[in-house]
Amino acid sequence: MTEPTSKFDNSFESVDPLANYRNTCSQLLESAVMEFKVKKVPQMEIPTSPELADFAYPCFSLAKDLKLPPQKIAEMLLNKIGAVENLKISAVKGYLNFKINLKPLAGATIPLILKEKQEYGTFPNIGKRIILEHTSANPNGPFHVGRARNPIIGDTLARLLRKVGYEVEVQYWVNDMGKQAAILGWGVQNLSGDSLPAAGSTKKDHELVRYYQSAYKKMEEDPDVEGVITRMIQSYERGDIDELNKLKKPCSDVLAGMVESLERMNIFVDKFVWESESVLDGGVDEVIAKLKKSKITKEEEGAYYLDLEGYELGGKTSRFVFTRSDGTSLYTTRDLAYHWNKLQNCDIAINILGEDHKLQARQLEIALKIMGMEHVPEVVFYSFVSLEEGKMSTRKGQVVYLDDLMEEAAARARKEVETRRPELPDDKKSEIADVVGLGAIRYNLIRVQPEKKIVFKWMDALNFEGNSAPFVQYSHARACSILRKAEEMLAGYSDYSTDLLDSPAEDELIRNLARLPSLIHECAHTRKPHPVAAYAYKTAALFNQFYKDCPVLPAESDELRASRLALVEASRWALAVALDLIGINAPEQM
RNA sequence: GGGCCCGUGGCCUAGUCCGGAUAUGGCGCCAGCCUUCUAAGCUGGUGGUCCCGGGUUCGAAUCCCGGCGGGUCCGCCA
């Protein structure tokens, strides 16, 4: 199964306004370089600042081969290529620069966006199926912010992958076995709600986590309780269906509360797969049987493990234990069964995991290969969100719950709306506050590359200015406001001419709008969500610039007004598309 | 002890894979801009040993080696 490379393959003219130009430039470049008779496939790059060029080729390495100054090479290439329609090619400081003329670019980009609207940047179906697993948090209590990064990265990637034409199924693997499920189950069966501290919310996850916390404490204090819990674990791991069903109920209740939180964040799961299913349907037994046949499988006191000595896993790890002495399975075994099954039902499996799972993911991969699975899951790892005081911990009370963060964000946004738009009806205010507040949270957690750790600060999470979701949403709302007013004054723009858009602000904005499809393509295929946030911000900033420099409704002529209105609408859709990809709603007013 | 990841102005951050054009932007701070389409905005200024030391190269934030600091992992837990 070969993935399309991150290099663009130029077959998407109808989706990407830059595709034709990129194709042409690289062909011109390639044939010109070929004349030097060097074996080199020149790679174009996107220059740091867009005024310079849309594509550029640095001539330094060629200069070395030919023993000529880079600038000289650039000039020679320029001469060989000569004049090309719609392109301005120049040789500057050792670079061969290709700049697309604004008029043809605007003429290709704006009508395309106006036609596609929300579908701008949507690529044709690839005919491949992806199962993307994200979150899979234990259902024993509400989400805290430390865990929120997982669903946010996962959901954004799912949106990106769908946008470039994959069929994506999002799965959440529910850990309903394990010790934490037994503790929760014991708590619900043996504790009365009155004896517990009041819940911070009426949501099921917040209510039930009290049983978990209290049961955990009792288990630590009382060996009898621990004994009971251990027996519960043993019986359901042997496949005791009654015991499992008893435990599944509270898990499922907690999960319902967690899902509510996810949905409020615009995150939707297609399928929940229960860990216990892999035991009940024989999947785990199958895995154990397969692994036992491996040459590197060893046994010690009845427990079976893979001897991974030769795999260079680092540290002191060399064993992957897949059955206990009593023959029952471990979490990793069940995870293996889940993945065995999952991989059979998709072309590509992607998992979003915390960096603490790196070793485990590697072991899983090795075990899958030993079992004869030819493809293994791709994993996107992320670092943790911690507090300034340190790691988040539910038991130490050192947590910020996602629900509380969402409430606070919405409340803060509500206050802003109240002062800015006092005339709006109440429900409209609330609606805007929600969209802005929750957008700020998602934006803040997706804008940083996943491998960097994040220290949670209320000030950052609730930032409504600068590099933030509300900044982008505000630009979108401004665009919508102009369009609304245009409609009121019946200023249609069917006879606009993109040729009239030639100020510097318009130029930069249009070039940026044209880049969106290739950005989407790149981000999806490299599995990097964070540049989408940067793009949304950049587009909003350029739109604000345009907004300030180029009066739309008060434009000097009807034709100019019509043309600018077209650009406003195109910008509006690009902003909406980018926001949607990061799961943020684009309000029409705020 | 070993493996993996991170280390860019006071704070946050892009760029790092694939080395090149004056290192991207935000927050903060300072000075301006609301009688023209929403000031959650715009303009200008301030601020950098790209953790440190070597090496490779015409050229290193980027590649290699060695340190330092932080995160994370190394269970018959999940």
C-alpha cells in the first residue's frame, strides 16, 4: 500500500488553483536543469515571504556541481526558460523565482471558491478506508484538560483525511475491563451516594467519578476490599459474562457523560469498540494461539511472553508478556486483538496516543508482524498538557476538567458579547458565546505541534485576541456582515471582474486563498494538523488588512464593489473551511 | 542506568524531515488609529548567544558527535 507522497502530484486542477502552475513551473525548471547534463531532479520550495515568489528554486547546489556562482546559474536557467505566459520568472540572489501573475491567479481562484463554497479544497474520493482511533480514555471519570489534546488532534486529523478523499471511521476503544473498571464497579455496588462529597455537576461522569475516587481510597485502606476487587477482575477476565455486564453499566454511564463533553467540542465518534468484546468473541484466544507459535515466544511459570531481546527497544525492556501465569490475558493482549481486527477492516489505521505509549506501540507493532499482519498502525504521538504546579492528577485534586474549562470559556465569551453586542437577543448571545469560547479552547490546543508539551494556563486557553480562534471567527463575521449589508442594499456581484483586484492587500489575500487546497493536501498526508490553525490565522490577518485598506461597500464604482464583494465571499469560505477543519464553528456575526 | 521526544526575544510559537534570500507570528511593554463596511481590529516601536561545545559544508535553527536542562517510558498495571 503506497501512500501518495507529500509532494503534490498535480492531478487536481479542479480542486487546487495552484496545481497547474506548480506543474508548469516544475516542468520548465526540470527541462532547463536537464540541459546542464547533471543528474538532478530539482525541488522547488515555497519562499519565506510571498512577495518574493510563489515557487522558488535555490541554485546553490547546482552551482557547486557546475562550479559557477549561484546567481549566474539562476540567470542561465532564466534564459533557457525564457518568457512564459502568466508567470513572472526572475533570478534573484541565487534563486530562480516563479511568481504567478495576479490576474490569472485571481481569475482561477475566486470563481472556484465561489462555486465550491464550503467544499473548497475537497479532493476527490481516494477509495481508501482509514480507521482512526483517538481518545480511548478510560471511562472512570470526566475528561481533564490533560487528556483533551487527544480528541482534538484526532478529530482534526479525521476532518483533514476526509477532506482529501479518504473514507474515515473514528473509533474509540472503551476500556471496560482492567482494574479501574472494577474499582468503579465496586464503588457503585457498595457505596451510597449520600456518603460521598457533592458532585460538581449533574453530568453522569462527574457524579460517578466520586464512586471511583472513594472506592479507590477504600481499596488502598482495606485489604478485604482489594481482595474483592481482585476476584472481580479474575472472574471477568476468564469471561464471566454476568460480572462483565455488571461492570459495563457504570462504564457506559460515565462514557455517556464523556461523550457529551466531546460533542460539545464538536468531536464525534463513529464507533465505540468495547475491550470486553475481544475476550468474549474469542479474539484474544486467537491472538494468544498465534503468538504461542512464534519462535521467540518463551514461558516462565506458566506466563507466556515474546522475547524481544533482538529488537533494540532500549531501556531494560525485552519482554512482551501476553498471558499471565493463570492463563488470563493482559491489557496489551486485548489491545492486540482489537488491532488485529481493526487492521483487517481498513487500508490505513491511525492511532492518536500520548507519548507515554511509545514503547507499547512499538511492541504492539512487533507483535502484529509476528502474527503475520503486513501493515501496522501509524501513530501520531503528542506530549502532555500539564499545569504549572505539575502533572494533572485526579486523585491529588490537581486537575482542570474540560467541562469546567468549557463553562469558563463560554462565560468569558458571554461577557464579551454582552458589552459588544448588547442589542442582540439573549439566545443569540449565548450561541455566539459558546462558539467563541469553545473555539478558543480547540484552537489553543491544536495550534502547537503535537510533540511539544503544553503547560496549561487559563490566560492562554481563554485568549480571545491575536493568534486565537476568536480572531479568525471575527474576520469571518466581518466578511459575513459585509455580505449581509450588500444583500440589503441589493448590491449583487454577478458582473465582478477579478482583474480589478490589484492592491497589495488584495494580492496577498488572493495568493493565500489559492494556497488552501495544497495546504490541506500536505497536512492530511503528513498527518500534521497544526499548520491549519496557522493558515486560518494568516488568512484572517490578511483579510483584516484588506478590510482596512480596501473599502468594499463604499468602493468608488459598482464594478469595483462587485469585485471586492467576490473577494470578501471567497475569503469568507476559505476561513470557514479552515475553521471547520479544526472543528471550530464560524459564526456569521459576533 | 538506558531508549524516545522537546529546548528559538520576558512568556508562547513557526521553520527542523528535505541545510540556503534580512529566523515566522502572537502575548507583554511603548507610541499612534473608531463622524467610512463590527477596535475580538489596524499601524509603528521594543525585544534573539535559535540550550552549550565541537564537527561536516561555500553556507547550519535545520545534518553528525559530545554535554546540559525539561518531559516520558523501561510491570504477570491499564
